[in-house]
Amino acid sequence: MSKAFTKETDDQGTDDAGEGGAPLPSGAKNYMTPGGFAAMQDELKKLARDERPKVVEVVSWAAGNGDRSENGDYIYGKQRLREIDRRIRYLTKRLEIAQVVDPAQQKRRDQIFFGATVTYANESGVENTITIVGVDETDSDAGKVSWVSPIARAILKAQEGDTIDIATPGGVETIEIVAIRYPGDAPATSATH
């Protein structure tokens, strides 16, 4: 039978992007902030020490109840166990290759580097604030963008007052860097333009 018609198991064909983080560019380091690294470690510990043992206990109990083919606790438990094990493998791999960069230690605070919180204004004067973080730390709702994202790559090494052209789906947009902050900096004061 052709391989095209065979079913792959859940353990085959998984990649880094399927586990919540974006794939790293070829040869790139997995930069992370200390907070992001600690959060991943906490998630790994929670899964390995708390959640996995509980699921194993439920699966063991359900397996002792006879026919497994119609046992919802057993079927769901085995599926959840595969998900937990996959996430544990992913987190372990990502933490092994992580390079923690503390943005609070940045010497050149007048330029945009990893860990900077940047406020920029578009051509209409609308301001946005983003923080440049590792690929596993992104959270668009909180304004955390990956250092490999198009916006971050475009503004890296820029300084306050610089204007930068960014390619967007709607065409080229020009933005101006309004403020750059790093952890430990004094809160920004509102500037008048």
C-alpha cells in the first residue's frame, strides 16, 4: 500500500511551529528574556510534576475498568498524555537551545535592540507600543513581538526620531520612532510633537 494512504500517528511529523512558538530562522539563536525563560521553566515543571502524574493516574484507573475501546476516560486520558508529552519535549528542546538576554543590562539604550519597548507613530500620528521578545514569548494582545517579526527587524538599531519605511500588506508605511525604553528605565514622559 502506498504511504500516501497510511495514517501517521500523533507522534510523527511534529515540528516546533506546531507547539505554540514560531520556528527559528535557520542558524538563529533562541533568544529569550529572563522572564520568558522562567515562564517556560515553570510550565515545564507544572506539566512534569503536577499535570502528567494526575493524567497517568486517571489512565491507569480507566485501563483497569475493562473494555478500553469505549472507555472515554481512557481514550481522553491517553490523548491528553500524548499532548503533555509532546509539549514537554518541545519545552525541553527550546530551553536547551535558549540564550537568555537580559535587556536591563543593555548598554546602548539609545538604540533599539532585543528587549526594548518601543513606541512609534504611523503617518497618521497614531502611536503603538511594542516590546521585542523571543519567538516563544510573543503575545500580540500584550504588544510583545518576536525579534524575527517584520516590524522588529525593520526597527532594530534605530534611534528615537528615526523614520523607517515598513512593507505592509497595504503597501509601504512610514513610521517614526517616538520612544525607546528598557527594563529599569524611568517611566516615559509624554512628549509633545
